[in-house]
Amino acid sequence: MKSMLQLLHFAYHQAMSCLFPVAIFGTLALSGVVRLPFVHRYDAILIVLLAVQYLMYRSGLETRDELKVICVFHIIGLLLELYKVGMGSWAYPEPAYTKLFGVPLYSGFMYASVASYMCQVWRRLKMGMTGWPGPASAWLLGGAIYLNFFTHHFVPDYRWWLTALVVLVFRRTRIIYRVRNVTYRMPLTAAFFIVGFFIWLAENIATFFNAWKYPDQYQAWRLVSVSKISSWFLLVIISVIIVAQLKHVKASRHTKAD
């Protein structure tokens, strides 16, 4: 009975942490079936997601600091989208007024949803880290990962070398999270992979409803390449590094203030 209560409590907080990602992919799916008159689909998605963000903040489901992190990730994601679409990695085929160089502005929210989940679950499960490698190693690795998303079009793709570095750098890092009054631990790299896998599943749903298309999906929908899990794995690492460092900075400020 106790194990069941723990599981239900854990599932509840995971579900609440996924509110914004669910809102995004739910909107993508619904907008693929129900079309509003006089409004382009991508424009309608942006309006809905801005409204969801506003309601989450006003209702207290999201804090001001979490909103700031989401905005940072929206910019990071949008810059990556602009580059990738320009390079032909994927495309947004439908018209919209809120498109910039072929990229709808709502697309940044898909990256921001990862940060939203990380911030929410961190707060709800009272997460912490042990064995964190330190800011220098974390920032350098995160920067190299983000840069590789851009440079692999011109130089060799170093994602597997970077993955090996992640395993090496974070080999001693454990996530500490609390479910009711019980504390659990998990290797950080295992958490990276689990989150990356579920984002890949969500990506398949999004492409099925034509939120965007990869080149091999233009004629007919097909499963997104399993290799994309590694891309999401690395992207999740960037979000964890940023969130963890911001949490550390905030904690340090509170300690000095005390």
C-alpha cells in the first residue's frame, strides 16, 4: 500500500510538471484536426501557448524565476530552429503571419517546454544533485553540445564523442528527489536518456499531426529516426546544466543574504 501511495504521489507531480509540454503537444494535435476560420494554424498555436503561459504564471503554477528560464530557452530554441530550417533539416510547410525566415515563433516553446518540465519537477520533488562536476566543466560541455548542433553541417558530427564526455563528466552525479518523506537517487545520465526518449515519442506525435516535417516525411509520415533520441538526450543536458546552475546561484544568494 505504501509503495502504491509513493507511486501515485510521484505520478501526480510528474503529471503536474508536464502541464506545459502537454499543452503544447495537445494544441499541436488538436489544431491538426480542428481549424479555426480566419486564423492560420501556426498563429493560433502561438496565441494558445502564450495564453497557457500567462494562466500558469497568474495561477501560481509557475514562478517568475521559472518564467525567466522558459524565456531564455525559447530564445535558444528559436535560434536553433532558424538555423536548422535554413539548412533544410526540417520545415514548417504551412503559412502564418508569425513566421520568421520560415520558422513559426511558437517553435521556441517546444524547447522551452523541456525547461518548464525541469523547473517544475525540480521544485515539486525537491530535487538536488550530488557529485556535480562544477560550473566550468558543466558550462564548457553544455556550450560544446549546443555548438555541435550548428557545426555538424560543416565539420564532422561529434555527438557521440560528446555523449561519451557526458557519461565521463557526470559519472558521479546523482539526482536526489523526494516522494513524500522518502528520498531516492538516480544517475543523472539515466534521467537524461529517459527524458530524451519521451521527448522523441512526443516528437513522433507532433510530426504525425504536421507540426513540422523532416525531409523523409514529405510524401508520407514515418517514424522519426531513433537517432534523434541522442539529439534530445544532449539537449536535455543543456537544460539541466542551465537550470542547475541557476538554482545554485539563487541558493548562494539566499545563503549570503542570511
